[in-house]
Amino acid sequence: MGSYQKNLNDNLNDRDSNTFESLAKSLPLLAKVIGGYATITDKKGVRLKVIDSNGKQLEHLEDLQYELAREAAKKGEAVYGNSQLKHNAEAWCLPVGDYVLCCSKAEVAERNRNLEEALLASLPYIAKVAGGQAVLFDDEGKRLNAVNSKGDVNNQLLGKVSEAAKECMKAQKPVLGKSTFISGASAVRIPITKEIGFGFNNEDTALKNQKLLEEVKKYQTAKYNFTDIIGESQQMRKAKELGEAAASSDSSVLICGETGTGKELFAQSIHNASYRCSKPFIAINCAALPPSLIESNLFGYVEGAFTGAKKGGATGVFEKANNGTLFLDEISEMDLDLQSKLLRVLQEKEVTRIGGRKVIPLNLRIIAATNRNLEDMIQKGQFRRDLFFRLNVIEVKLPPLRDMKEDIPLLVNETIIKMNSIFGKAIKGVDKEALEMLINYDWPGNVRELYNCIERAFNLIGDDNYIRKKHLNFKFNNGNGITAQNYMEEIEDTEGNPINLDNDTGQRSLDDIVANYEKQVIEAVLKEVKGIRAKAAKRLNISPATLWRKMKKLNIEG
């Protein structure tokens, strides 16, 4: 019996040894497949061998007890639970003879944790680039973190479930759709693992575009007539006569003139003097909107034409202006691709909404305006020659204020009458010295600048009955006007240093020097008014749209 028992024990030991060796050989493959750790323990749960997903033996983990393995050996069946090495890592243990085979996704959990930390750190950058919110969510769509484009955490979103994110995690594929909060904004949700995903939207950009759109679109009846245009100089009389002649025609009109000369005033007057006066007059500024927004607002779109398209689509201004007048201000700033589409509408007298097939016939008058030399732009390849000829059937050139000095007293008097009504004052006029200074000044901002000058005087005049030199708040050069140097001396650059034209040395061209200082002046004024563009435009005596165009051209942020 003793010999038999010895042989039996030897056979059992051999069998156990073979079992261990077989299990040990399977560990690298198991670890690789599950992307974690594969382990053999004894019945007490003591780790005998541990292999990671790279096939490396982790000796420092051996001899440590694994409670889940001990539980499996005690029950004599497979057990599912959590790894003791990594929090939230899945694991299972299966008893095999005198051993327990264990597998856990500890490495996967570690990688996911590192990935989650990396995403959390990246959210502010993603939000800034996207121009909106960036969010991290779990497998149920619950928001774990939410950051806006300024890098601030949006605590109101934390812990709340996004149904769109939940659907994204359920489908385990990226989803492009609408933002939950802002109409017209788009959002992307992307599953990273089965446990976490992230998303971002362009809400800031959408809001900014909406504000820009409201600023530059004016769906209203034209309110000005030729009788509202002040001026008896030969140049102004000629411009009004040509405008009145254009009103009796359906031909396209191109109004050319510097900033502040009253181009929209003329456009409205032409409309009101025409047989279309009871129909819509719609103005859109081509400089103040991105090309994509201009196109969608000109042509309209059908539902589903693009991400963020409104339900039911939208009517474009071509349709809204049908039977009336469409005024395209700063037409020179329209990009070439959109110019070709506009040309087709003018030629075919019909429009098709973006994403649609229905052709809509048009019967409208186009009036365009520019403060730039379109013929020069044509030579530089910046404006289409064929569109220029389409628009320039009737050209109305508006004179700058410096070329019609005799009209300045009339304009000043008319402005004082309006300002008296607004301010509740009874200013009688301008004294002789102040009037001479106003007449001698060159007025680069034209009538708009003159209007602002008088308004500024009303704010400074106090109880005086006349506007005097001290109320004009200008640095005039020997009574001959304000100079660039005078103005530069009044302001500082963005670092608080006085801007000085004399400091500019080198071999740069005049255009480069002018652009450089124009940029410095705009940046300084923006700083002065804390980035409020409407105030900056008023300070510079230009329109907000012109300021926006200059900022874009000079790469000025704001």
C-alpha cells in the first residue's frame, strides 16, 4: 500500500505540474487578448505567476494574495468581480485543479484613466479652438466635466445627462448634430472608449454670427428721400440728379464714395423715388459677415441643407427683397466664389435655395455700394470684371466732404437742429472761429465724422448757446485741420507707449507704413473702449462694418 500511495502522489504531483505548465504557457496569450493581466494563483489566492499584455512577467506582484481568486477556489466555480490592482478594472477567476486562472483588464483601465486625464486637460484647448463648450461624458451621457471657450468650468452642466451623448455612447460612433442650447450651433459627440466620450460645439461662434447678422441686416422700409440729402454744391446737385434719374429705371446702380459720404442714404432715396417704393428695401453688408453666412442669407436654404440649418429652412434676402430693392453695401468685400453666384442670379433673374432644387423667379432692383476702386481690384484679380459691368450700369459717385466745403455750414446747421431735439437743448449755432476750423478741416470721415464732431460738442457745451473752438475737442494744425501726428500723440499703443510716426525707420513702402500705424491706432482705440467695436468705430469716425473689415485685413483680434 505504501508503494501504491507513493506512486499515486507522484502521479498527482506530475499532473499538477503539467496543469501549472499548461496554464503558464497560456498566460501571455490571455493577457494580450484581454489587454490586461493574466495570473495563476493557488487555492489560497496567492499569486504564483503574473503576465502583462506585453508578455512580461511581473515578479513584484507574485506572492500577493488575490481575494477574488480565493473566493473562486472556495466556491469551485468561476467568479466575476473587480481587480485589486486597478480601480474599476473588470476581472474573472476560474478554478482549474489546484490552481486558479485569473484575468483582469487592469491595463485597459489604466490606459482609460490616462486617456480620461489627457482629455480633461485638453478640454479648455478644444473649447477655445471650437469656439464653444467642450464636454467629457460617461457611458450614460452624464457630463463629467464641461469647459467653455474661456477655460471656465460650467458647473451648471456637471452631472446632467445629455440624451444626444447617451445615444452616441450607445451607438459607439461619432455623431454630428445640433447643439442643445444655442439655435444654429453645431455639436460633435465622439465615443473614446465604452466608458467615456467627449463632445464640443461652436456656440460662441454661432452667437457671434447671429449678433453680426442682426447688426448688418436691416429688413425695413427705406426711410430716407432725396429731400433728406443736404447739400447745394455742384458735386452734390449732380449726384442727386443722377440718383433721381436712376430711380426711374430698373437697371442696377453702383454707388461709389468714401466712408461716411451717405451711400445708404442715396440707396434708400433711389428706392423711395422709384415705383418699387411700397415694396421691401433690404440692406446687407458684405463686409461684416463670413462668406458662408452671407451666402446662406442671400440665397436661403432648405431644411437639412447643412448642419445647423433651421427646421423648415430659411428664406434668403433675394426672395425677401423680391419686387423691391436689395442693397449690397461694401460689395467689394464679397469673395470671388460668391461673386460668381451673384452674377448668375443677376443674369438669370432667378434663385435656388442652398440644398434645394426649386427655381424661384426674381423681380428686384440691385443697388450696390463700395468705398474702394473696383477697377483697381479687377486688375489685381480681386473682383470679377463681368460682375462689375453687371452692377455698374448706372454709377453714382458721391463727393467727399473736403470737395464741397460750401455745404459744411448747411450740414452743421442741420445737424444742430437734430441734436437740439435729441439733447433737449437750444444751441443757436457755431461761432465764426469754430466754423472756420470746421470748413478748413479735411474730414477723412466725411459727413459721418462731421455729425460725430457736432454730437461730441453737444456733450461738452454745457450752458453755452454756441459751439466754440474749445467744444470741438480736436487738435487742429494752425487752423488747417487735424493731422495724423496730432492724433497719434493723443493715444497710446496696446502696451501704453505713445505712438510716434517719427520712430518709423527702415525701407518699408508707404502702404506698409500706413497699414502698420493704422493697425496701431485701431488696436489702441479698441483697448481704450475695452474692445467694444461700436464705440471704437464711433471714436475713429468710421462705420462698424468698415472697422470690422479693417480688423480682418490687418489681422486684429477682437
